Amino acid sequence: MSLGINLMPNDGKICSFDCVYCEAGFNAQGPGKDGLPSRETVKRQLRNVLNEMKQAGQTLDVITFSGNGEPTLHPDFKKIVEDVLRLRTEFFPDAKVTVLSNSTMAGKKTVADALLKVDNNILKLDSAIPHTFIAINRPVSPNCLPEGVIADLKKFQGQCVVQTIMIRGEYDGKHFDNTTDEELDALLRAYKEIQPREVMLYSIDRKTPAENLEKISKQELERIAKRFRDGGIKVQVNA
């Protein structure tokens, strides 16, 4: 049983990436008019839901920050995480708190401090090669490059899980394939630098805004996982 927390507007999308595979669509849809939910709103709504679940005798395994955008962009992210941890302990102390992040804010101290407090700090790295990273993730900032992301993730000293989507395709005249030998070797070097608790490999599973994308089979994901495992990395395949 997983309960999701969305810190983005209900009617739009705000993200520091504009990934070709994002199930929430491209950033071009705009941020909408509702704005970001306030810290007090999140706390109040979460308390109400957790109380209702508790009264109904339900169980809860995980509370996950995800939603239609990058949760760490919320200006009160650290304080909201602290609120969520307190409410988790009050109502469902055995539940885990997970954050799914694209890693772009991982170098910001307040964000990093908050991520170190949660049970599952899951950070994205889809390619360690700049041109592929840009083609797949389409970062909003031109200064966002894989070497900077890798340097930020190293600072967690293993207290993170790295999530990588394996993907081939084409969008806006750019072809990309992060399953080549060159790409996999670069990712393995990055994983060895970061030394994460685990690497999660997956492929596209839902409708994507870019159409010419290839879903990587479970069999190929397992072959890639073995290559990383042989390099000393713990890998989980989600397919």
C-alpha cells in the first residue's frame, strides 16, 4: 500500500527536466493556475488521510513523494519532509518514506539534508554521457550535465538509490540509446563513483509524450543488470 504526495500544481507541471519519456507529459503544458500547495495544506491533508486510514484499520507500507514534476523544487521541501516524517511516526511508524527525484536539486544543502532523512532517497541518472543525457532528460538549465549530477550524488556517501531508465529512441531529430557498450561502461564508472545502496533499472511502462521510443525487454534489462553486478554494483530490475 503506497500513498503518494504531489508537491506540484494540480493543473500543470513544473520540472527541471523535460524528459522524453515522462508520463506527466512535456513541460510545454505550463504550470497551470493552482500554484504549489502550501506546507500547511500538505500537512493538513496528509494528517486527515492518515487518520482515516488508521481508523479504517488499513495498513501503509510507503509514503512516496512523486507527482507531476520535481518535488525538490518546492521551496518548503525540507520542512514538508520533516512534517511527513513526524506524521508517519505518529500514525504508521513502520511505513517507509520515499522521495523520487531527478537529482537536479541534490546539490542544494537544504534539499540534500532532507533527502538524507528519508528511508528511500531515490535519485535519477539516465546517462553519464552529456549528449545522451541532454537528449533523454532535456534539462531546463544548460548548466545541468551528468558530471555535475554525479558529483552531487557522490556527496550522499552511499545513502541513496540510483534509478536509471534504459531506453532507445528518437525525438526532435536526436537519436539516443543508453544501452550501448559505451553508455553502459560510462554508467558503471559513475555508479562506482557514487557507490549507491542500490541501482534500480527499468524501462518505459506507460504512455510517453515522445512517440518514437522503444521499450527495453526484461531479458535485455537482466543482461544489463548482470553486467553491472559483475562490476560490483547491487542492481534491482523493475519490469
